[in-house]
Amino acid sequence: MKTRAIAIDVFCGAGGLSLGLCKSGFEVGFAIDINRYGVETYGKNFSHPVMCGDVRQVNFRKLISEAGLSVEEIVLLAGGPPCQGFSIQRRGPDSDLRNNLVFEFLRLVRDIQPRFFLLENVPGLKNVRGKDYLHQLIGAATKLGYHCHTQILNAADFGVAQIRKRLFVVGERTQGSLLFEFPKPLVRQANWITVRKALKGLPSPPDDYTPHPLVFNHQKSRMSKLNIKRISYVPQGCGWEHIPKSLRVPCHEPGSDRIGHRYVYGRLSWQDPAGTITARFDSFTRGKFAHPSEDRSITLREGARLQSFPDDFDFVGPKEEIAAQIGNAVPPLLAEAIGRAILIAYEKAEGKFRREVRPSTRSSQETVAVMLRQPKLSGYEG
């Protein structure tokens, strides 16, 4: 009989992490986020409970009980606290109130004491802006009895059509030998999923800016005539520097001391993965977010495809809110790979516990099969 593995998702957003964890074999007990649109989207796509609330102001033990669970059942506490404060692209002072949400996550770890915890954040958490927070997090988690595994993973290595690097911290409650190992890349760089493959079969959105009648969240964004003209000059994979000087925005004029990111006013390339899909990918003025061959920004559904969300995942809210839900999400395929790795470690630990503490009702062959089971990562249809 397979071990039941319950996970809780905090800072859940639209549910990219939850979707991957469910696909990996975890059972998500409940989720919570402070953004009401994200919670509405989450509730529309999952059957388990989700709450709109501030993690700093809720009694998690009470919530666990109300969800029909016990603290002892919680195998995994997972979440991605808002990361803008640690972003290397962020301007301004290093102090940011959102940074402290990392410690709110740790407080929940202390209160619940799950077998594992999973924290996702930008790589900047290891750099100048965030390293002190990371060191404090690891130090405090160690005192709580956890060993922290840290690694930066690239979503493209796990079947996502996007070069997206994120830091993952997996806390494993130490019970003798350590069993968790980060998943190895499933896709070699030469075989990374391209934009063309990710968007294959997706029709163009209606030219009259109405929603597509058959595809969720697939609507053309309105653009000024000037911006349409600007993007018409940009080749695939390139940015604003290909726009004629007479058409550039002031901060891109020669000699300006406000020269922006190279790939704003940029266009995706059919033959490559996308760059990082951000919370503002709905406008090509914010990055390399124009369609590879059509003179428009990519749609919300196209962004969701590049994040590895399935087409039946329906997002709720105003356009800007949905873009943020998609851009801030953990790509489901990447979440699935990490979830499987944690589940494998958990099942190994459970098998070891059963052998050492009480007689097993399994045959030795069945026990070995459970310990070595490593399910193949499945893709999403779309």
C-alpha cells in the first residue's frame, strides 16, 4: 500500500507548485495566499481547500484541523514567498518588508514540523541582496532539526520551454542518513523545448481583441500604432536596438543614461526556449515578450504554455493580475520533478522505518520496489 503523502502550499498563487506536486504523487491538503484573484484561480482549478489570508495572521494548526488533517500527517510544507525584494533586477535599497516573509515560512516550519519543507525563490537569495536571509534561514532550520539542501535549477532542464533559474531549498528532517537528492536534468540543452514546440497547435487570437471562443485566456492585447510599428522592425530573438532611432523611446536614445534592459521591446525566437516569463510578460515593452512572427505581445495563454500550464487551467482576474499569476508561478513541470524527488526520499525513509521498527507485511521484493521507484516525469497535453 502506497504511503499517503500530504503537502500544504503557502503563498500558493494560482497553483503552479500545487499542480506539479499533485502530478508527482503528493496530496495537497490545503493552500493559502493573500491575493484574492490568485485564490479564485486556484479554487477554480483544484478541489481541495484554499484560503485567502495573510500567513502572518492565521493559526495553521487550526487550519490543518479544519481541513480534516492532523499535524502528524503533513509530509511537506511548500511555498515561494514573494521574491521581488531579492531580485537582482530590482532597484532601490536592499531592505524590503517582503523579505521577512521568508522567516514567516520558517515559523510555519517550526509550528508544523513537517518531514520536509520546500522553499522556492529567485537566485538572488544567494547573492548580495539575500545571502544574509538565506544564512539565517538555514541556521534556524538546522536548529529545528533540518538539513537544508540548496540548489539552483533551470526549468528548461525539466521540459519547460523557458530558461528560468530558481533557487530551491529543501529541508529534510534529519533521522540518520540523508535521503533527499535534487532531480537530475531530464532534458539536455540540445533538446530544450522551443517556443515553437510549446505553442504548437495554438491558434492565433482573434484580430478584433475578443477572447478566443475555444481557448481559455487567449486574447490579443491592444497596442498603439506606434508600438506595432516599433515591433515590426525587431527580428526574432532580438530587442529594442533594432528599432530605428527615430522610433525609439527616450531612454533608448543614443547617449541616454537611462538605457534599459537589452531585450525590452523584444521578440521571442521560434527555435529557442523563452527567457524568464515575468509578472509583466503581457507587454513586449517589458521584455522579450512579442510573438515570434506576429506583431503583437504574446497572450496570457501563450505565456501559460511557456510556463508548462495545461490548456484546461483557467485563470481568473483582470489581465494584469492573470499575467502576474502566470509569471510568478513555479512551472508545474519543474515542481513535478522536485515533488517526485522529495516523495522518493520520503518513501525510502518510510521503508527504512518499517524495516527497523516493526515487521513489514511486504515481501522483500516489494519493499525494494518501493524504495527504488522513480516514476518517469510526464508531460502536459496542450
